[in-house]
Amino acid sequence: MGLLKEKDREKVKKVFEEIEKDVKIVMFTQETECQQCEMTRKLLEEISGLSDKLSLEVHDFVSEAGLAKNYGVDKIPAIVLIGERDYGLHFYGLPSGFEINVLIGDIIDVGKRNPELSKEVTAELAKVDRPVHIQVLVSPT
Amino acid sequence: MASDHITADMVEGSEFPFLVVKYNVSGVPHSVINEKHSIVGAQSDLEFASAILKAIGK
């Protein structure tokens, strides 16, 4: 039994048709998986199977600590979305409920290589000239 | 994606309670910029961009 319902899988497959370029989904878990890590991995396996432009790599946070550090990952389960480069976009924890929509939306933005921000917002963000780390704390809905 | 300087994490608060405590989170979404500046509640993209600039002193 999948984590996504059949009708949701069909919906996601349809919106994934908007993806134009390859998206690499990188996940960090560990050998003895906590329940959230295992469920996150299974969810990503389902999601990445819904478009041939998506690939999934699963890495071990402990045995591949150097790689985790390169991706800026400091806790698990962690999902990193890679387009033509690493944008520093991370999801920590099992995405559930509405958060799955956020993940899918971000996969599509990366796949279109376009975050679809207004000119005004893009102009403001161009003024950023030093590291900015944003953390958005959410809870399951 | 819009800036090479910005990294962004979506964090499941229920799985990482130490962050909920660290940032004194009482409602979600709760956003934190550079571990210091908090924004509570949903914001427009522009409000968020302004908050980022404010956080870095611009």
C-alpha cells in the first residue's frame, strides 16, 4: 500500500508534466531508520516514480557525514532538491498533509528552473549580499 | 532559488522539538532568519523579502 492514495498519485503525475528539466531528490536517512525516516524514504520513492525527470538518491547521514555536510544537512530525515545546482533548499522531517503539496510545488519550481517570484521580490532579493539562512517551522495539518 | 546567498529549510516542528523550544515557537508557521529574527504567521513574498533585508541590516 502506498503512502499516496491512487487518485492523488494520478493528480501528482499530471502536475509533474509541467517539469521541464531533471530534478535530483537527495535524501539523508540512517541504517537503522527511525519511523519518520522510513516513511519519508517510501514517500519519496513513490513521488520520484511519478515522473521520468525525477531521480532519487538515498544517503546515510552517519556513514556519509561528509556528503551531508556538503549539502548543509544537519538533521534527518532530510530532503534536498537539486536542479542545475544546489539551491540550499531542505525539508526536514516527514512531509505530511499540506506539506506534501509544498514539496510537490517546490519540485515543480526546481523542474521549471523558476521559483516564479514577482519582479519586485526578485529585485529585493538581488540586494542580499551575505548568507541568509531561513528556517520555517511547520506542523502537520 | 532566487539568490545564491539564501538557504531555506522547511522543518517539521513536531519531529524537532528542540528547535520549537530554541525559537520559542507558539504558533506555525514560524520563520526564523539567521537564527535570530522571527516572523510569525504567513507572509506575502514581498513582506518576506523585506524581512530578509531587514535581518541583514539593509
